[in-house]
Amino acid sequence: MTPPPDAEFAYIEWLRSRTPPDARVLIGPGDDCAALAVPSPRPLLVTTDMLLEGSCFRLAEAGPRRVGRKSMAVNLSDIAAMAGVPLFAVVSVGLPRSMPRRVAEELYLGLRETADAFGTAVVGGDTNSWDGPLSISVTLIGQATERGPVRRDGAKPGDWLLVTGPLGGSILGHHLDFTPRVRESLALHEASPLHALIDISDGFAADLWHICEESKCGAVVFADRVPVSDAAREEAARDGRTPLEHALGDGEDFELIVAVSPTDGERLMRTQPVEGVTLSHVGEVVPAGLWIEEDGRRRELPPAGYVHRFG
Amino acid sequence: MTPPPDAEFAYIEWLRSRTPPDARVLIGPGDDCAALAVPSPRPLLVTTDMLLEGSCFRLAEAGPRRVGRKSMAVNLSDIAAMAGVPLFAVVSVGLPRSMPRRVAEELYLGLRETADAFGTAVVGGDTNSWDGPLSISVTLIGQATERGPVRRDGAKPGDWLLVTGPLGGSILGHHLDFTPRVRESLALHEASPLHALIDISDGFAADLWHICEESKCGAVVFADRVPVSDAAREEAARDGRTPLEHALGDGEDFELIVAVSPTDGERLMRTQPVEGVTLSHVGEVVPAGLWIEEDGRRRELPPAGYVHRFG
């Protein structure tokens, strides 16, 4: 909000010169607001995520390009979690005064290349320097498809629960380098009416529990069918917990959990219609509780993740 | 982005319980995205502003309620600067870990009461705790009226330049307590086709120069017609600069500068159609340069503001 000093003006000019024309963008960066043509009268989808140095990433470890990518990708993942189509993004940043211009440029290029990869126009933002650590806030605007947005609250007892990829250990790099499941979500929604949908940010068990809470039901997870990532095994070897514990509890996998009818679930598992992704049938919706079934025995599954923290 | 600990979950629940139902909001806070029904197929207007502790405000001086109000109001002012109607807002915050819950609540109440006053639904956000200072990012979505958005680039030589209120000295409190000129902007746009429009954030001379640059023209300001605020006089008595210098240079007045045809300008000045606001005819658009006319003499007016900084 502070009027930018000359160095910031120069950076903002650099940003503008890198903004390609887009038929949907009637007025782009440079006026008081962007003006945008929305392709259809369908509902807008809006999400915002703030990423904070030391809390969501360590800039020195991750590098600015990957931090930029993650800042955009977590928002794209939220659009995917409603089976929506991303359209427009705005980006606000608080840059530490000591940050070299080159680092700020890399940050922006990471944001932009991720937006570009998903047909998302970066239409504006607010660039500030301050004495605090790096703070990035992205707001993404998308639209539902003709089938409408998919919420968390439509799961029914008997539904099959599917996930779109291996889980756990994202701290080793996946939390920065994941591909948001935008295309996969749209392909699934096209192939089958989805009852409930969420992306895994808090952790598989925690996010499955969000579906249960909103849908007023429970779930049972089949331990032997949970796809465990190599990173989860690596983490397990290091800390003595099991790979399964990491797969169930670690945050920021950014895979999707989907609830579908048993008929659709069986068909999706047989046809595997989503290119580049192997769907796993990891559980079923039950009337109440959160359970894990292992060696024929069912026990309670705590819904809390083993949250990794940087701060 | 970090999964919230229990204290944050409780705060988020408190926020949700204070979000009233709104027919335009199909899915409100609590899912991965908000889903929103847009009233018309007219272009969307989108703006985002980030307010940073120490750089845009001092929390201890201003108090959290006013900081919340300002965070929303600066975005409303950007919608006003396009003659648009505000509709929806999302709010991301990085809260210092040491901030008491009561302070975070006041911050949110300030945001909400300002949004409410302008028919703006707060539809989502992202709440984080971190080790940095307070960081707030608001994104506002609005729509143009039937007359379309008003840009900065439509001023023509001969146009009259009007402002909506007294200028200068906002540091004494106005920069926190101003009323965004949303209603005034819509009333002006209804009364007359506006050629160019901007809100004063960087300072009158600096923002007038933005209009000139975008419109590829210049402007002359009549020194004796610039409305000087009491706060500008107070600041002048303190620092030895003139009240006019403060009116021309100080930032964050959040009044509007409007360019209209001479016929419309004459009529607007005569009829003063905007309730609660006295329009001042402060200058005219000329082919090139930025000038100030005082006692019959014209001299160059530097476009840079005397920017107040907190940091």
C-alpha cells in the first residue's frame, strides 16, 4: 500500500512488460483495478492463500523460483478441489528490503510459469518492500464447469474413496514441486459425478475427516491399499515411524480425495480414465467415525496430521 | 498455508459464525473455494492491496479496528477509482504469534464493518500465525456499471479536473479513517460521462501525473482552487512547508480526481450533484507537462509526492 520507491516502480514495470495480452483481460495491470471478461454466467470460484517465510517455506532452502511456483500451485489446488477451471490470479507480496532484485524476479517467474501452465492470467497485484520476512498472497478466480462445483459435503455411506497419487513425505520436496490436480479433477468430474472432493493439504487423515464432518458421515481406510510414496519410506527410515503413518499424517501432498458411488468407483478403478495418474481405492464411507482396517482388524484413525512445521 | 493449530481453528470458527448468509454467496467460507453468483454479465473488476505493519500503519498507534477498516477501505477506493460496484472480498492475514485473540478479532471486525457498509460480502480467506509482523492482504471483486469502467487514460486537453474533497495531512488520521468514495464515484458516473478517474493514494500531484501519463497529455493546477484540509494546515504549522505543498504532495487522501468535458465540469460544479461532497474545480488538462498556476504565473509542478513513511 505504501507508494513504491523508484526501485519498486522499476520492478513493477518489469512485471508489466512480462504480462502477455489475453483476450479475457480487458484492463490488465497498471490501472486501479483489472477488468475481466468472464467466459460464462456460471458461478465464480474464489480462493486465497498466503505463504509466509519460515512458516510455509524457507526461502534459502527452497529458492525463490520454487516458492513462487508453490504460491500459485496451492491456489490452483484449491480450484481443483472444487473441480473448477482457473482463470485469473492477483498476487500481493511483501518483499524484505534486503532482497536482491534478481530474487524478486525469480519469485515472479515461478508464479507466472505455474499460472501459464494452467491457462491462468496474472491480472494484477500489489508489490511492497518492508522490514518483515517474505509474505506472498495469491487470490485465484475460477469458474465451475457445467456440472457445478464439487463440495466436501456430498459423501454418502457406501461411497468409495479414491486418491490420485502416492502420499507422505512431501517435506522432502513434493510440497514445493507438486503439480496441482486441475486437469485430473476436471477429467474425473467429466467421467463421473463426484459426491465429495478435497485436496490434501493438512494430511490425508485430517482432510478425509473434513469430508466426513461436512458430509455428516464417517470413513474406513484400508491400510494395505494406501499408496505410500518413496519419500514417506525415506522419512520413515529416518524417524522410526512407519511409512503408512507418514502417508496418513503428513501434510501438503496436494493429491485429491474423491468420494463416488460404488458403481462409479468400480468403473473408475477398472478404466483408470485420468492420464498420468493411478487412482487408488483407499477406503469407503461409513455412517460414523474414522477408522483404519489392517489385517482384518478395524481401529480408530486419529484425524490429526503429523504436521511438518518450518518455523 | 500452514495447517492451523487449535487456537487458529477456534478463531476461524469464530469468523465463520460471524459471516451472515448472502444470496450471492452460493458457498461461503469453509470449503476449498467460495462459489459466487455474479449479478450481471458485465466485466469483473479485481483489485488487491497488502497492508504491512510498520510500512502502511503502526498497529500500536492505530489500533486493530482501524487497521482492519483501512485494509478493506483502500481496496474499496480502488473499485471507486474505476466507478465500479464492490461485491465480494477475501482476506489473508499473517498474524504475529504474540497477538492476543482479542486483537485479531478487532482487526476482523474492522474489516467486516467496512465491507458491510459497502454491500461487500467477505467470502473467504486464509488465517496464519507466524514470527513476522502483521501482514494483511485483501482482494476485492466488483463489477463495472452499464457505463463501463472508467480508466486513467481518457483525459483530453480542455477537460476540467475536479476533486471530491480537501487534501493533505492524512497522516494525522484521515489515512486510517477515510470513507472510500464508492457512492460518490457511482453518482458522478451516473451524472456525467467521466473521461478519466483515479483515487489519490500516492498524492494529488503524483496521481494526477498518472492520469497524464496514461492519457498522453498534461495538466495545469490552479493553486488558489486546491481545497486544503485542516490537517494540511496543521502539518504545515509543524514542519514549515506550506499547506498547499501538503495538499499537493501528501499521500493517502483517497479522494477522487476526475476529468470531464468542460460542459460537464461546469454543470457538475453548478449543480454539485454528489451528496455530502463539495466538488472543487482544481485544474484543466493541457497537451503536455504538469504545471501549477499561482498569482497568474505558471511553473512546473513536480509529480512526486512527499511520501509519508512509517517504517
